[in-house]
Amino acid sequence: EKYLRDPVRIAVGSATTPIAKIQQEIIHTSQEEKYSKLVAQLNAREGSIIVFVKTKRGAERLAERLSRAHHSADAIHGDLQQRKRERVIQAFRDKQHRIMVATDIAARGLDIPHIEHVINYDLPQCPEDYIHRIGRTARAGAEGAAVCLISPEDGVKWKAIHRLMNPHEAPDHRVGEQKPRGNGGNSKPFRSRRRYRGSAPRQAA
């Protein structure tokens, strides 16, 4: 027969339970400094990195910009033809590229054990997607790191993510409090960095 009778669904962990071996870090920034903060993270980290963005065009543009800056990067997104997508993933799997820029849908089901870092360049629209994103690292019992670049405009999204992962703790009160002031020289972008290990990024004591 074509179909199984009484199929058994096996779930490993919860869809909202992040991996304990992932060190999570928040970096506050402004939109103007976001790219330079990303480059600083790429330069400071070793190993394979996946960078998440929110749009297909954003993935292409960021990968091209990084490549022009002599970073080994490529992009995957939903508009890629299957053959091209397979080539990009295989090149990343073979460590021909150190950096993969990806959208959420394109990265679903991606299982590459040597991904050591996940960088959230753009926060996801859906809080649950944050957990899917950081789950790309720390595979097969390894440790990994996840970084969020958070600008003041990300306040609502970040609070939703934090509420999902740490329902009993308040999110960082500074996220979303300030508005960008343009390029007039009086802007004071967030500069603090916090490192966390465990279930979720949490408030410092």
C-alpha cells in the first residue's frame, strides 16, 4: 500500500526550545553601523558562518558586498533555481565559501555540521524562526554561537522573540527606545555587547 497505517510522529525537543550549547550574543547598533558591525564579527570569528537576512534581494546584495570586500560569501534564497541552490550549498558544505547569506525559507532543513556561527543580520518576522535559525549551529553535540545585530527599529520583533524564549524575564528595555537620528553627527548608536549561554539571551544582572 502507498500509505502507512497509524504513522508515529517522532519529535526531538520542542519547536520553541533552543539548543543549550549555543552561546547567544546581542549587539546593539544603528542601521548606519550595521554592516560595519557585521564585518567586525566576521573578522573576529573563525569557521563557517551563516548570515540571515529578511529578503531575497537583501541576501544577494549582502553576499555581493561581502565578496567585493574579499570575504568568501554566497547567497541562497527562494528565487534560486534548484540546481544553483544545490551548487551553492555543496560549495558551502565543502568549505569553498566560509559565509552563506540566507533567507529563512531557503535555509529550512539545512544540515551542515560545520556551521559554527549564526549571525542574525535582520531579525525574523516570526519569533519561532529565530529558534530555527540558531538551530543551524551546534549540530551533533557541538557548540556554536549566535549573534543578533539589533537596531532601535527592531524593538517589537526582539521583544516577541525574548518573550517566546524567556517568558518570565523582561526584554532589554533599551531596544526600541531610541530612534535613529540620521547622519548628522549627533547620533549615539548602541554600543553595548552582552554574551549569554543557556536557553536564551537574558538581561545582565
